[in-house]
Amino acid sequence: MAAVQWRSRGRNYDAELQKYRPEAALVEFGDYHPLKPIMVTDTKTRRGARKGSTSSSSSSSSSAPADPLSSMLDGTDPLSMFAAASVSETPAMSHSSSTGDLGRKRREKEEEVVGPDFEHWLSKRGEILARFTTTEKLSINLFMGSDRGKALSPGSSAVSEKVRTRLEELDDLEEGSQRELLNLSQQDYANRIEELNQSLKEAWASDQKVKALKIVIQCSKLLSDTSVIQFYPSKFVLITDILDTFGRLVYDRIWTMCSDPRPLPDGFTVEDVNDTAKETCLNWFFKIASIRELLPRLYVEAAILKCNRFLNKSGIQETLPRLTAMIRGIGDPLVAAYARAYLCRVGMEVAPHLKDSLNRNFFDLLGTFKQISAESVQNQLVLQRVEVPEYLTLYSPAINWILQCIAYRAPEPLLTEMMERCKTLGNNALLLNSVMRAFRPEFVAVRATDFISMIKECDESGFPKHLLFGSLGRSLACADPPESERLTILNEAWKVITKVRSPQDYINCAEIWVEFTCRHFTKREVNTVLADIIKHMTPDRAFEDAYPQLQSVIRKILTYFHDFSLLFSMERFLPFLDMFQKDSVRVEVCKSIMEVFIKHQVELTRDPVILNAMLHICKTMHDSVNALTLEDEKRSLALLIIGFIRMVSFGRDFEQQLSFCVEARATFCNLEPVLVQLIHTVNQLAMETLRVVRGSHSRKTAAFVRACAAYSFITIPSLSSIFSRLSLYLLSGQVALANQCLSQSDAFLQAAVSILPEVPRSISIEGKLRSSESFLLDFINNFLATLLVVPDHPEHGVLYLVRGLLNMVQDYTWEDNSDAKVRVYISALPLLAAMSQETYLYSIPKVDSNETLYGGDPKFLSEINKLCETLIGQILDHLKALGRDESPRRQGALAFSLFGVLLAHGDLRNNKLSQLAVNLWNLSHKHGYCETRISVRTLEYIKHQAQQPDMVHLSDTVQRLALQSRT
């Protein structure tokens, strides 16, 4: 191997650049644009077309632009195919599968009668269950199922026996075939109700319809029990779920009976219903009519109200007034209110156009308000130790729902009428509250001043005024009152809110009005509101129980204030943030502020008010990181802090910018991505300095860029990621070199070389272990490209950095069966060849590279050639080892790579070098693993080069290169 004598080919880079630069060609653009779709127009006339043909497919397709994505689909769109398939399969569907989907489609269509702007009951269900809770023990009567009637003897009396058995079962219910469960917690009660719901479905599925009815009746009876009155709204929600299930099962069963043999249309009439279905439907109504007690009879009939469609056209219209009148027989005003709410709920689902029944229901409800002050109700409240204001809030869900149904798409004059009725009732606070919540915010906002006057006249003892102002505030947060009245509205509202003694009640109301204040007023008014909140929530650390409301206040302020200099100039904003004492909540608030800052802060800032406040917020986020913090959370926090750092700029005051980075490094030392960003920021600062001085540093700017280099050199070792350190050492070395800081550049590059042995053989990427070889090879290639312009140190000898790198590569523990080390050697040969040129391919202004330092010294060139020969020897030894190990594919690939390097950078006029190139070519093609297309193009390139005056010697070489195929 020592006989190989390396000599680099002389290169004239400028001449090569001119020679191979593509010729400029004039292009007549006109309407041409490379991204514009090509329009193909078919000008040929169609011959042989059928006379009278109306097909237009050819004309439309010929003028359409060619879409490369559509062409890949052969004219078929997979989504269209699925749609077409579903359409084609529809007529062939079995009767059972079609009727299975009919119920769902039918319900969807009927729901369209009530538009998407209507807030459905399901959206209120969770809120009611969470709001109306109790710690009292509850009781429930569970239905005990009977097995009678399941086994019927065959014969003519089977039908009469079945009827008699069912009647006996209904009598059993009246006689107490049930057991009472006492001392249940709220969760136990809900679980028992759910068990009953499942029992209902199982009984129905097993064709035990009477048992299912008995379960529903039993559950309906529970609604007459007000022994734990605070829980009644939640009980209503749980039990009406069972009623809804029952009503749906009955309706779907009758619908299915009508759908045989053909499906019943959505807009069916009574004439479309067969006699069997009518008889079954009528049978259900007769069974329900036989229920003795008023409340279960009312609820169960309301549950199947929709089934009246199968009997006659006006069934629902006639039944609603009758059920409304039946409710007048319920003595307890709370039970009656919720019964009316359920009837309104069912009515809106089956006949939303029948508003007269809804209105009559509401007027009946108004008449029961006098019962609230009756002795029986007051005694019950005393017995259960419930205050009147708390009792009145129990009516809210029912009244709110009834009024929502009435107010849905109602004209504006109806609100005026409702306000007059409130005045007639002495401005009943409970009713007034529901009116403000039910009608459109636009209607309420216009009358805001009138509502405030009515609120003032309400009785404080019955229903707290702050709740009324809370409802008014919700409407004003969605719609704007007249501009001239806004300040008066805010002052009147805040007079009441600030007098609320309970911190929880206070913050619940204040949080609503913060949005109105932010929406219509300046920082002065918002600052006053914040001060008042701090005043109320600080005593006894009341803020600890109100974090959700306080977070809502912050969100609303950030929604309307995007000028952070204005925001942080509010005196009470940062003290308001100090109320968030709980670590997790404080971090969430800081994150929300940072997200808004990054999204809306367009211009770079140096405002000290913003910087100090944001540093405080970012430090709060950083200090929350500990050993238990998840990596995703760390990454999220780091991205927010990085977003802030990128928005900080002190303009031409570079020293102040560097001081900021020094402070940020000390503040955010636990988040590695932030440190990486700071290093990039300082490197960018050094390059910006170079641009400002136009490449000529003064003593002051030279000292500054050295300080930047020192910052990076100190910070990089604190990073745990080895590849982050490697890349930043190299990048910072390049920046130092560009700024003529040679000793600093040397220090960076030496540090990079020194930590190469620390690179692990595998690294974790997205939770999976992967080999680090590819990353390491990329880094080394980048490093080698930088070494071309790095001058040798006068005290370290010739090519000391190149030798140091190659020595590290030699000693590194590579993976078994890896060619990485040899690939590094092959990559080093072009660098060494470039170093031997009289003029380098690239250079750095005002930095003397080795081309200037050595000036083509023969000793320097001799050192380069010796190093190249050593590397080639190592490569050839590896190729021989691969031959012994029977690894022809790897051997061929490496041989062809080395051949390419010799061809591009070696002087093939040297016979030994030329012969080595031929041998490498033959070795790479020996087993046929080399790609023929690449080999052919390589030969064509060599032949083309051989025609050049200074490359004639390649003619002899190319004749000895032959293509060999694998046998």
C-alpha cells in the first residue's frame, strides 16, 4: 500500500465555475408561469357521434386543467366511490338494517325543526348535577320484579291468561311490590337510578313490557319526594333520563311496526299507520291512563306524548293543554314547576310550534309563586334548615328552561310583555333572573337601564341582587348596550357587587362584569376593578377557593388587552397575579399570558416594564420545573420562554442585549432548549456586530465579539445533549472565525474534537433507540468542510486539527460491521486535496487560511500527500478485510466511493494512482452490485472530461474501465 503515491489534481475553481455555469436563455413569459396548470383544449371535431347525443363529458374534460393528483387516481375519487357504493347498496339493504337506521335519521330530521341556536337540555344536564348536591342521606324504592306470566300454557285461553297476568302485575305495583333502600349517599343514589335505567332496557329487550312500565312508574313516583329538597333538581335530571329512554323505546317499537313491509316516511300521516300499530299505541295510552296517582300518570304520558302522531293529526295539540291543566293538581310548587319544565321539554321536541301551550304553562307557573310563602312550604324549609334564597335557587333550572322555550326566536315585544308581568308580580327576583337569561342578549342589552331599575326594586331577602346583576352581566358580555349608558350601568352594577360580603358570591359576580369592563373601558377602569377584587379576596386568603374565577378574569383581560406595555403599566395587575399561590395554577396563568404575548406581540421590544414583568413570569414557569416534571411539559415551557427571548431586541445597544442574555442564562439554567436559544442569540449578535462594522472591527467591537464567544464557550458545556454541544461548538467556532477571533475559534473546534469519544453508539429519538452513526457522520462532514479555512496554529504543527479529528475517529468505538470510520477517511481526502490548491475554493474575509500561511510550501504539500497515502492505505486494508469476510456489497460500495474521490481530486497522470482507480472500478463491479445506470453515466462523464486539453490522460484510463454484470 505504501507504493501508492498521492498527488492532488490542480484545480482552477473560477475557470470551472465559468465553464459549467448553465447558459442563460431568454424566455417569453407572456401568460406562462411554472406553477400554472396546463390547459389542454381539444380542437378536433367529433366524428361518428350518435345523432342527438347529449353527452358533454368530452368537451368538459378537454378544457379542464390537468391535475396530477387526480390523474394518479385514474379518474376515480375514493370518497366519491364510497358515496356511490352506499347509494347503490341502499335498495338492497335488508329490512332489519334499514329500520335500524331509520330511528336515528328520523330523530336528526326532527331536531332540525329546532335550530342549532337552541340550547338543548343535554347541555344543561351536567351543570345541574354538579350544582345541586347534598351530603344528606337519600332513600329510594326499588321495584321487585315478578316472574309470573312468563310461562303460559298453550291453548285457547293463552291470550286471556296473559291479559289477566298483566293486570295482576299492575295491581302488584299498587300493593307495594317494592323495597325501600335507606341511607344512600348521592353517588349511591345516582348508581341505583342507573341500575333502574339498565333494568328498563333489559326488560324491554326481553319483551317484558309491563315490567318496563312498572319501573318507569316507580321512578316517576320518586319525583314527589322532597325530603332532601336541595337535591331535587339533580333527582329530576336522573329520573327524567329514564322517562326519556322509555318514551324512545315505545315510539321506536310502534314505528318499526309501521315500517313493515316498507319504511314509514318521515313526514307520515295517520293514514300511513297500519291498524296493528294504532292498536298497540292505543293500548299503551290505556295502560298509562289506569295509573292511579297523578304524578306518575302525568310524567309517563308526557314521556310518550310523541306517540300521538300514530293516532290522529291533532293528538299532540289536544293532549298538551290537558296535561298542562293536570299539573294544577300538584300541591308542592317545586314539584309542579319541574313537571311543567318536563312538559315544556317534551313539547319543544315534538311540537315546538305550539307556543300557546308553553305560554299557558308559564302563566300557570306565575300563579304558583304565591304558594312559596304558604305555611306548608315555610314549615318544610324550617324542618330541612333551608333558607329562602337557597330554596328559590332550586327553581332556577325549571324556570330558566320554560322561559328559554318561550323566548326561542320570540319577537322583541315579548320581552317587554315579560318585563311588565315581572312588575305586576312586584319585580319577582326569581322570575326577573330567568327572563334576563332566557331572552336574546341583544334585547336585554338595549333595556339594561330598565333592568337595573327593576333589580333595585327587588326584595333583597328573597333572591340576592348580585345574582341578578350576574345574569345581566352575562347578557352585556355578549351584546353592547347604548354607548351613553355604559358608564352608568357599570357604576350601578359595581355599587351592588362591591357590597357582597361572601367572597365566593362576590367573585362569581365580579368575574362576569370584568368582561364588560374590558370590552368598553380603558385600563383605568380595569385597574379599579382589579383593585376591588384584590381587596375582597385577600382577607383570610379567600382567593384560594376562587382560582377558577380568578383565572377567568385573567383570560378576559388578555382577550381585550394585547398591548403589554399598557397591561403591565396597570398598578394592580402584577399584585393580582400574586394571588395565585398554588404552584400548578400560577404556572397555568403564566403560560396563558405567555401564549397571548407570543401571538400578539408583533414588534420586537426593549420596554423595561415589559421585560421585567415577562422575566418574572418566565422565571415563575422555569422555577416550577423539578425532577418529576414530564418532558412534554418542559418542552412546552421552554418554547414559551424562547418565544419571549426572540421578541427582545435592544437595537444597536449590543452590550445591553448581551447583558440580557447573561441574566437570562442565570434565570433559565434548568431548561436546555432555552440555553441553546441563548447561544444562538449571542452568535447572531456577534454576526450582527460584524455586519454593522462591515467586516472591520475596532478595538471595542473586537472585545465585544470575544465576549460573545466567551459566553458561548462557558454555556455550551452545561448542555446534556452531546449533539447539541457538538453542533454549537462548531457553529460558535465558525462565528468566531468569521469575526477574526482565531484563538477563540481554535478553542471551540478543539473542544468539539475532544468530546467526540463521548458520543454514544445509540441515541433515543421519540422514545426509540436509534444508531447515532448517521448523525455523527453528518457532523464530521460539516466539521471537515470548516477546517479548509481554519489556519494552523503556530504552536501545534501542520494540520493539527485534521490530525486530531482523524485520531479521534481512529480511536472511536464504532458499531460492529460498520464502515463509518472508512467513510470518514474517504470524506477527508477531498478536504486534503482542496488544501493543496494554490487558491482555496472559499475563504473568510480578513482571515489568512493555510493557502496564505504556507504559500504552496513543498513541505506542507508533502505532509498533505503523506496523510492522504496513509488514509488510502487504511481504506484499502478495510476493503481487503471485507473481501475476506465475504461482504461483496459493502466492499463494492466503498470501492466505488473511493474511485469517485480519485477521479475528482486525484492526479491520474500518476500511473500508480491511475492503476489504483482502475482496480477500484473493477472491484466495485466485480459482483455486479453497482448500479448500472450510475456506472454508465460515470463513464460518459470521464469520456467527456478526456476531451478537455488538460485531461487527455483520462483517455487511456477510460479504455481500461469496463462494465461487468452479475452472473
